[in-house]
Amino acid sequence: MTQSFAPLHMVSRFAPSPTGRLHIGHGWSALMAMDMARAAGGAFRLRIEDIDGTRSRPEHVAGIIADLRWLGVEWDGAIVFQSERLDRYDAALERLRTMELLYPCFCTRADIQAQWAASVSAPHGPEGAIYPGTCRSLSETERARRIEAGDPLAWRIDMARAVARMGPLHWTALPFSPGMGPAATIAADPLAAGDVVLARKDAPASYHLSCTLDDAAMGATHVLRGHDLFAATHIHRLLQALLDLPTPAYLHHPLLLGPDGKRLAKRDGAIGLADLRAQGADPAQLAADLRAGRFPVGFSLGEA
Ligand code: GLU
């Protein structure tokens, strides 16, 4: 892929979550991120997003690393493990708390569902109904009482307040392929996502917070990832502004869809890199096919 947007030293990254093994869609994404940096004489880095206590599995970490090596994905420097960076996430949360932009939320998933059901028109964001903001209006006394009682809590960002503080923000979207036009400047719209969670009862930092902090710490100038994370970029842009972090350029590639037209998931019989390896597939041929956009019969690309 040719890129017209190349800083002096480009750094891209691939950031899998060890919630399962990788499929060919992941392999394709990793190869594109690596090739993008290599073509510009830059660096490509690997991060393992292993802090989701309920879904991350340590046994998948080694498998993912082996799958990537098998496919010929080679990264620069040490692998970054999010589980080793919890103090950074805590420090950022503390900073946002001091700025009075976070509030504790005691709602369970069931509470939120009930709140949606009871409202005439639950507000919607790009990813469905958004948190109605119930705990934002709790009194300080009530908050203190519930924290004291040890009620499990999540920390949510007061999005309206954060947006008001930072004013209008923009980010650069790079086209998936040169044929799709020049880089676009996108107005960030984090408000649409509502008061998202930045730290959870069962995870020390949400994906949004850890990813934003780590991309900056790893010096990422370019973030290439699936189109499913397009909406997340609006939130990441706001967090960068709040935490004085640099803003990478973003390239969201279409998702690879299976023969049923749905995004790939291992359980649906998607093609796993480990399965292909076990079947004796030639990794060099597979990498060449993915790079050329030659996917298995019936597979297609989704929305870009
Ligand atoms: N860990 C995320 C995932 O596997 C990707 C994060 C990112 O690329 O920003 O979906």
C-alpha cells in the first residue's frame, strides 16, 4: 500500500487481545501495519492487550506470538504487555479525576438494561444505546456512602464536560487504498459515545484508556486497525487532548467477512492461523495472498 502521509520516522503497531487465537483477518491487518511502516523506513511494534480479566487467556498469548512469527510478521523492540503497565493507567485515571472529569458508576449491566427499557427513547450512539448517565447525578454523600460500603464501581468520563473543556478536535483518517482519495480531516465526535467507562470493576483500565496511552508511549505515528474501531477513534482523540498526548494518523481498514457475510469469529469456522499452520499451509504463500487481497473463496471485505 502506498502512503502519501509519511513523517520522518513512521511507527505503526498491531495490538491483539488474547481472547482467542488469530484468524486470517488479523494476519492481514498485522501484515498491512508492518508493511506500511517498513515501506516508509519506520518501525513496527507489537502490543498484547491482556488486561481484560474476564476474556483474556494467558495461554493465547504464546499462541498469538507463534502465529504471527509463522506468518512472517516481525516487530521491532520488545513486545509491550498491557498487564505490565497498570501504574500508567492508574496515573492517568488520577489525573482525569483531579480534573473532575470522572465519576464512579455503580450500575450493573442489568441496571442499565432496565434504565433503557424504562425510557421512552434511550439515547443512541454509533454502537447502540448509550449509558443514560444515571450515576452522574448522584450526590457526593451517596457516592461516598456506596464507595465506603464497597459497592463495585466503574469510572466513567463525564463526556459533555470533557468535550466542553477541550473544544473542537480533529483527527486524520488515511484512505485504505490510494484509490480511495486523499487523507481526510475528521471532526471528533466523542459525545456520540456517551459517558464511556475508563476503568472497570474487573479491569484496571478500559480499552479506550489503555490503548490511547500505549499508542503514545510506543511512539505510534500511524494506527492501522479495523473499521469496527472507527467510533473508538473519536474517543481516543479526546483522551489524547485531555492527557496532552500526540495524535497519530488513523487508517481503518474494512473487516474481512466470512462466506455468511459476517465478520470473522473463530467459533463460526473462520480460518484460524493456527489451523492453517496445522494443515501444513505455506505461510509465505498465505502472506503473499493476503497482501494481494486474495482471500479464500466466499470471503469479502466489509464497509470501509
Ligand atoms: N485489541 C484490539 C482488538 O484486538 C485492537 C486494538 C487497536 O488496534 O486499537 O480488537
